[in-house]
Amino acid sequence: MGCFFSKRRKAEKEPKKTEGGEKPPKQYSWDQREKVDPKDYLLSGLKDETVGRLPGKVAGQQFLIQDCENCNIYIFDHSATVTIDDCTNCVIFLGPVKGSVFFRNCRDCRCALACQQFRVRDCRKLEVFLCCATQPIIESSTNIKFGCFQWYYPELAFQFKDAGLSIFNNTWSNVHDFTPVSGELNWSLLPEDAVVQDRVPLPTTEELKAVRISTEANRSIVPVSRGQRQKSSDESCLVVLFAGDYTIANARKLIDEMVNKGFFLVQTKEVSMKAEDAQRVFREKAADFLPLLNKVYRKERKSRVMLNDTMRKQGDKSTTEDILQDSWLGLFRRCPGKQTKT
């Protein structure tokens, strides 16, 4: 005995036939994707122009910049990879790049960018304000200068998240030269007082001016660090923050307060810390911190650790702990082997 309603449902599921009696073609998921025009992710052959992409216009795609001269280029969005070829005397800003940024055969360019990997080949005279999660690499290049990324606009923090980059993992000054020349240095660090906006000026077109940009250090999404510059003091400390609901906000507040008291931030790092890592870092004090690690893992949360290794204060004679305890309630330790002057 048949069921009337089952036949009805079966008829509803069957695709309707066209006027010619043929069934419409099947629709697959890849057929329904939004069509991508490669021209939207390419800047090529430009001269004396100011161009760019607003937030949301790149949305994680690959981007290519090539054969541009005397141009100001601003990509205010996150992307997968960016390749820059044969550009001369250009200003280039790149929002967070999930993968690599590769400069080839470029000269006299000034840039600010954030990425997972940074590589320069066959280039000369570049100035780069950089946030890079891995060691920057130069090859067959000369007169490459590096500074710490220092930039803000409202969408930038979300773009870092979309690109899978941590604002605390920045090895901008730890540069590796694949082709060193004996007695010469192919790269160097920009002066500590270098002004970002003097080298990477803000856009002047009405469209790009709509992005609310700041290059002030205290507003930068990425904490401004000294990196591998020469030490200005023998006094240093290690600051550790364990993962919580407001870890990023607390870390930024801590950094701001310490900088306001005259300290220099040298480096930050976000890592997953296990019990054996705590033993290595905290040594005889490790037992005090293991309960914090166990609490984090019980909640299945990643342990975010800020290794503000060697935040130094110049010219102060008081002990590091005294100053830190006045400015913040947290976990503070000197780096192993460092002595405090009295």
C-alpha cells in the first residue's frame, strides 16, 4: 500500500525540467563560489600614482605588485601572500599577510608591513618597518634597513586575527643574511628615533584618507620594541602573563605603564608553555607557577605567555622589583644571570 505524502515529497526533491524537457545541470559548491577577478589583486606598471585597497577589499587573497615607479601603495587589508617585483622609489604599506612577503629586484623603497615570513632578494636601499613572526631573510641585497612596525587603524587588530598572526610575535631585528660579504654589513637597524610617517607618509587621496590611521607608538597595534639594539642598561627583567579572558588587554596595559616609567620593551613572545618549559624558565621558582599552568590546561585553554625579556630602564638606581610592584600586580622576575645595580 503506497503513501500519498511520500510520493509528494519525492516529486518535490526532483529537479524541475526545463521547457525542452531536460533537467538543469547540477550545482556544485565550487560553482557557487564568488568569482574572483585577478585584476583586483594586482597593481602593475604604475607611475607617479597613489593607489590602494580599503579594508575588506582583499579579504585574504594573494596580491601582486610589480613594475611600479614613484608610487604610494596602501593595502589596508589582510592577504594570503604578497610578491613585490621590480619596483622603484615606492612607498608601500601592507596589512597583515598570513604567509610570505617577497621583495625582488626593488630599490629605493620605504615600507611598513606585517607578515609570517619576510624575504628580500636582489634589492638595494630598502627601509622596512616590520612585524614578522619568523626570522627576516635577505639575499644578494645591500643597504636594507629595518625598524619595528608601528601602525594603527580600527580594522587592523581584526585583520591580524584573520591572518593568524600574533601582535606579540615580532622578530623584526633578528635578520639573517644568506649572502654576507666579509667586512661589510648588508643590513642595519633604522635609528631608534626614526619617524614612521616621515618615511611612509599617510595617503592623500580622498578614498584612502577615509581610513583612520595613526602612527603614534602608544597607539600601535604591535608593541614597539627595541629588538637587538645595543643595551642601554645592564638591568633587566622577565615578565610573564598567563592566558585569561583579558590577557591581550592586560599585556598592553602593562607595557604602557612600564614604558611610561622609563622602561624599554626589548622583545615579546606568545607561546604555549608546558610544565618542562616552566622548569627551564623559572628554575627554582617553577613550583610556584605550575598550578597556574595546570589550571589553564584543565580548562583546555592555550597558555599565552608574554616573555617581555629584558625590559630595561636607563639610569634608574632603584631595584627593578620595587618599580614593577608599584606599577602592576603580576609575575615579575629578572632574567637569569642579570644583576640589579644598587
